Amino acid sequence: MGKDFYKILGLSKGASDEDIKKAYRKLALKYHPDKNKEPGAEEKFKEVAEAYEVLSDPKKKEIFDKYGEEGLKAGGGGGGAGPGGQQFFYSNVDPHQTFRMFFGGADPFAMFFGGDDDDGSSGGFSAFPAMGDPPIEHELFVSLEEIATGATKKMKISRKVLNPDTHATRIEDKVLTIDIKPGWKQGTKITFPREGDQSPTSIPADIIFIIKDKPHPTFRRDGSDIIYTAKINLKEALCGTTINVPTLESGRVRKLQLNEVIKPTTEKRLAGDGLPYTKQPTTRGDLIVKFDIKFPDTLSRDQKDIIASALRY
């Protein structure tokens, strides 16, 4: 009976490309002979590479799924071996080359386990220094309503992806899901490690989304507080009035009675109607009401006399 490449990688038939990559990554790191000196580790390392080379190649995988290892040896015909027993597909797999191509020529032990061994050596990978592409940053504009309640954003990116031969690339779209947490502040960064363009010679860049406040037609943000500017006239500022203050909850308003004289510097706080605090999302900041007082353009002599008389100290 031929080899079961799925079993070698600890997978079941029908495993996805992502599952195959994850399994190879885990087992290649585990059995690499520069890190694992146990008997049989090197042979296991070769088997894992062989399995990956077959299952990561759609053509080889299709033949293997139909005919097993013998089908690969026969070049896909399903019978015995080809002329002279030649194995057309995978007999000359170089596990170290597979390893280097998979990890982009970088030191995966440095990436995953912090670098050098205790004796100062680098596990045999000093000839392949890590070459990481710089992070790619995108601004993500979020409304105050989304910050107030939390939201889910789906961002589609296009990137270069290595073909199974690990040499050529193709363009592939991918959707990244971002869960916006209530109260997130402008400048919050969400990082998707190594989701940038793939290359045989470098580590893919991290994709970073940076939260930006989307301009709001009614409110302005100040940390966890939001600011609303109410427009009132001079009579209302001096004599008092009641205003309706909108909130971030659609359709809900708060009535604010103004009994004292309102100055251009006056502020009113409506507690708990701001944005959630990031670390305590059940607690909210305040809704701050500021005032834009409209003064008349002109006054008649009688109006001036009345005002002067009323304001005589």
C-alpha cells in the first residue's frame, strides 16, 4: 500500500489548502533536523515535505485523490510505475528547498521561537536572514454610531499569492473581517499578520487598519465624550428656553431646560450619553452641549433703549 499523504500531515481527505499549509508549517518546524535530533526526525521531515509537495499542487493532489501514490508514480495513469519505474511527480523532493520556499527564505525559528539557540547558533539558518516587507497601512473610517454600539467591517484586499510551485504568483482577493469594539479610539490599529503580497524571497507584509473617526453631521468627538452645538438666539440665551438635544440613539432626544443666562462659553453635560469607555464598555462618557448664540444684525433706537433700561445696573 502506498503512502497516505493526508495521514502524514495529520489530515483527512478533502482538507483545504489552508489546512494543508498549517499542517506542513507545524510539522516542518517540529521535525526539522537542525532542531530535532531524535532518531527518525530527518526521515519524518522528508515525508512531511513530500506530502506537502503533492497536496499543495492541485494537479498532483487530484491524481493522488483518485489513484493514490501509485498513480503519481505512473504519471497519473492509475497503473504501475512508468518506464524504468520512474516517478514522474515527486521522487526528487528536496525537503530543505521546500522548507525554504515555504518560509520565504527566512529563519522561521526566529519568527516563532525568538531566534538563536542558547549556544548562540541560529539553527543552521544564518544564510537565510528574515526579509520582511514593511507593513501596509489603510485608514478605516468608522461612524460614531458604530463606535457607540460596535460593528463588523469586511474589507476586501487584493494580493499576490504564491502558486503551489512556490515560484510564480497570482492575484487573489481576500476578505478580512474586523470586529469594531465599542469605544475604540481614533488611532486604534488592527493588524493582520502576513496578509500582504507573497514572494519566494520575502516575508509577506502585515496589513494594518487604523481607525479614523468619520466626520459626523451633528456631533464632534472628544475622547469618550461627544459634543453637540445648539443654536439659540439672544432672547433665548438671556430669558431662557427649552431645547431638544439629539443623541446617538436614532430618534431619541433629551430635553434640556435653560433657566440661567447662557453665555458663549456655557457648557451643559448630559451624563452617560457619550461613547463607551474602551476598557469599561458598559460605562459611557457624556454628551456635552455647547452654544452658538445668534445676535441680531441691527437694533432700532427703541429696542436699544429697552435693552439699556433692562440691563441698567
